[in-house]
Amino acid sequence: MKYLIIRNDGIGDLIVSTPAIETIRINDKKSKIYLISSYRNHEYAQILLNDGLIDYLYILSGNKVKSYLSLIKELSDLHFDYVLILKASTSSLLFAKFLKTKSIFSIVSINQYQNKIKRYSPPSILNKFLLNGHEYIDCRNNYENSTNVHMSSHYINLIINLYEDIEVDHNRDYYSSPYLKLEGEKYHDNLNNHYKINANKVIMFHFDEKWDDYNDQPKRLIRFINKLQIKTNATIFISNGIAKNKFESYLFKSYEFQKKEESKNIFQSDKNKKIFFFDKLKIDQLFYLAKLSDLIITPHGALTHIASIYKVNIIDLISLKKKFFFNKWKSVNNNNVQFDISDLENVLRKTVEYLKIKF
């Protein structure tokens, strides 16, 4: 059987989808799995390809319409048995139909108009005529009615539609890559031997553009990191995202970061030798630093799910206005606490309390 999976969003979304992909592998030993990824998650998708979890990879980049039209020409002769759309999308559904696929299964989200009439995405008229199966996700009232079902279970439920008799495990851990394990060991040698970074207790603090939405005072962020290091006496690894954010230059100035000898992206603070900054990490480096850490503090995103792979303790910083939504995406292991990202003083207090319990 040939399966085409469309997962053209973030790294975390793809990580959370891996139990569903493994479910296909377990139930169809001869399956050929094709994946359409995005520019944002293609590095992790490439790792899944290297490991053999998927067989073929296509990247949707730039203009979505042009990319889909190009892929229609490239893929239409493959005659997929199943197309699986893991994010509700009208464009993805129409694309799948143009491929002349035998069966299309999709996530369908339920929202509502102001008059409380249900609104489906993709629209219900398309679902009725184009879909062979679906999995509903109720997004109304900020996911309040579906918060007890984890997102990974929704994707597995979609796969269940494909088979009459299926072996399934809703508690399956996220996929752990042998390739990343090997690359991580190489990076470990570099950190310990070449850059002389060796720490007994590591707190990884990740900040990206999400901080811009909730914290407009860089001094508060610096004060938070300083207090965290003093109260825990931990080595602090600070990492950033791909997009520029307004805190980065202030952070470098405040800590007087100096590049480690011969390193391209590792900096050490002249003010506090236990604080390091890792700039624009490659994906294998990001995964390894997460695995090395005793605790990760991050706005909800890819690192939330990377921490879950390695069962690392994580403080997942979220907007409490969307707590039901974030509950659906929280770590699948019992190593996750969620605090309000907009209240750094409260996060610091709760973090110290959390560390006393965990360590």
C-alpha cells in the first residue's frame, strides 16, 4: 500500500504525528510512506527519512499553490491508496483529490460562527463528497470540549479508520531517532573535550519570537535568568529560534557573551561562566542539548515535544487564555508542568519550587 501523509507545519506537529506513522508501519509491513513536509519541519522529516520511518520526502515551500501544482505533476502517476491530511486544510484536501487518490482521510476541525452555528474546516460540503474518513477535533470554546483527547490520539484515531483489524497503542511514546542518538554522541564529545563544557546540573532556557508576544521588557527576562542561576547553581544553556526576536541583542550586551574558541555558535558569558548561549542550533544539536538537560524552560513549541521524547523535565510556558488548547499538546510523559508565560516572577517562584521536588 502507498500512503501519502501531509504534515506541512512545524517540527513539534511532526513529532506528535510519529506514533500514528509508526502505527501504519506496525499494521502494514509492506507499506510505502510518502511525506509532504514544510520548510519549517523538513530537517526533522529528513531524519525520519534517514531512519527509514518514511520512504519518500517532498517539501512544500514558497508559494503553497505553486508548490501543490508542481507536486500534482510529480505525484499523480503514483496512484496512492491513502492520503492522510493531519492538519485540517481545504487546500490540502483539493490537492489530494487532484492526485486521483483511492481514499482520502483527514482531520476535520469544528469551530463556530458568532451565531453559534457549527463551522467545519474543510467545509462540510467538501468533506461529504471528497473524504472517505475523518477524525473530528472540536475547537469550540478554545478546545474546552475536547481537551481530554491528546493530539497524538487524534492522529492515531484517523489511522484506525484504515483497517478492519488494527494493533494500536494510544500511549506510544514519540519516535526516538537512532540517527540523532549517533549525532548527539559526536556533539557530546565536542562539548566536553573541545569546548570544555561539562556540567552536572543543566537548565536549558529556550527563547524565541513567542517571547515578543508576552514580554515587552528585556530587563525582566535577564532578571529571571539571573535569579534562576543563583537559586539553582545550575549551568544555563540559552538557545534561540530561527526567527529574530527583540531580546537577542540585549541579551548579548547584558551577559557580554564571547564566542568559545573555534566554535561557530557557542558563546560564554564573561559575567557568569555558567551561562552559555547557543545560536541557531542545527536540529541534531538542539535534540542533544535537550537530552543533556535536567530541566527545559521554553515557550510551548518544538522543544516541548523534543523533551517528551527524552523524558526530560519541562516547564512549558503557555498563555492561560488558551489552556485547553495547550493541554491537548502537552508532553505525553508525566514530566510536564505548564505555567503562564506572561508572569515571569510567578514562573521563577514555581520553577524553584519544582526544582526542590525534582532534584
